[in-house]
Amino acid sequence: PNLDHSDTIIEIKTLIRGYVKQARVDVDSNWSDRNYRSLNENISDLKEMEKYFKAYPDIYSSSWNSGIVQTVEEEIESLGQRACSYLGSHHTAKENRDNF
């Protein structure tokens, strides 16, 4: 029997597109919840997806990824700098321990 490969391609693209959309929802949710560990995993997943799917704009839009990743990385950098400033001295660390 003849195999209609175009139907198979459409099904595969639909499955992958669904996974990409779910990853983006997870990023938004974890960003809103300030769940940084899961967010880091989500961003790693998106970077891997970008590596393999950026040639397929109907599946993966790189512009979305670069925007959210940049925003998240800037916030993480800001949090790290603030945390370091809290640890400037023992006295400063004690004053700011509730901010952790």
C-alpha cells in the first residue's frame, strides 16, 4: 500500500508544535510563580528546541524564545547582584536575611 507521507509529516509537526507551546506555557507559569529551578529547566528545554527546530518557523519561533530568555536572565542577574549586596558584611547579611 502507498504511504501518504504528507499526513505523517503534518501529524509530527502538530505533536512537536504542541510540545513547544506547552514549554512556553510552563515558562510563563514558572516565571509568574517565581519557581526559578523549574524555569531554568524550561529555558534549557527551549534552547534545545531552538537548536533543532529554528529552521521550521511554523513549529518554533525564535523571537519568542529570545525575548523571554533575555527577560528571565536579566531578572536572575539582578537577583544575584542584590543577593551579593546583602552579603557584603555579617551585619548586612543579618539585616537582610528575610529578603532571601
